[in-house]
Amino acid sequence: MKRKRLDRDIGWGFQGFPYYQTRLDERGFKGFASLIDILSGEQHCWDFEKAGKAAVSGGGMKWLQLVPDGKSRLITAMYKPDGALSVCYIDVIERLEFDPDGVAAYVDKYLDVVFTPEGDAGILDRDELDDALKSGDITKRQYDAALKECENIFDEMCRDIPRSVSALDEIYKTVCEKVKSGEITPMKTKYQKAKGDF
């Protein structure tokens, strides 16, 4: 299983990005939350049947990342510069960990779920999960748990996409307000934004 940091400082081409992380205990969400504010960088899009070309990274976008209490998932909600959700990508994970510098990291369990506000929804990388079982990278127990969590994610988040988008938007608004007020400060940054830019 691969281990990835939530500051996503490798592989996405972010050129400048304050990274925030915090614990949230709100009415609509309890768990770990982080925000990447992508200050600059070339826009990258994924193609979807209903949404068409949907932006996943690029200057002006923000990524809200959530690990709900009691769940084995990392939800990454990718927001466009206008504040609208573009894509939601959910990794099935083994666990959340923290590096010596305090930045959160997750152990990826291969399976993923993706959806768009326009109604695209799908499960990805089942072949990678199957290969991991065959190679002995994961046990049968871990394999079965990944399938079950994937099924739960799809049922909970993709059966009623407008409801999921609304719930994510509320959490996103809460986190952005906490950042703007200074309640959540940058944990890591390549350079600071000008005052009032958020």
C-alpha cells in the first residue's frame, strides 16, 4: 500500500499553496479536515460523460480533504475558483497517520470512488486492489474491508449526489471561514498570500 501526504507536495504541480489542517467537530461533520489553497499552477482537467472537462487542479482552486471519524476514507472535494464543487474523489484508506512535521498522511487502499455534481459516479482501481491481494500486499481481511468501505461510500455519497454536494459545500464554507478569521492558520506554505486575498 502507498503512503501519501495530505499536503500533496509531490506530483500535482502546485507552485504555491498554503496548507491548513485541523480537527472539526461541527454539526455536519466530525473528523479530520485539511485545505490546500492552490495559488498558482497550470489547470488540469479530467473528462467525464456528464460533466465534460472538469477541473481538478490549477491556480485559484481549493482542495478540501476530509477523514470522517469511524470511516476508512479520504474525501477530496476539489473546488473551482468561483467556489463551486468540480469533482469529488474518495480514496479508501487503511489509516491516517502524522509525519514528524505534523502533516497528515494516509495509507491508500487502492479502491476509489469519484463523482461530479452533474451526476457522474463510478468506482475506480478495482484491478489494483485485486492485484494487491494476489501479490500479498494486502490480506484477505484488508481486501474485504476495502470492498465494504467502497460499497458504503458509494451508497452514502453517490445515491443522492445533490445532498452530498450540499453537505460538502457546508463543510467547505465552515473551513474557509475559519481560515479567513485566523482560527486555522497555515501549517505549511511555499509563500504567503497578500493580506485579504483569501
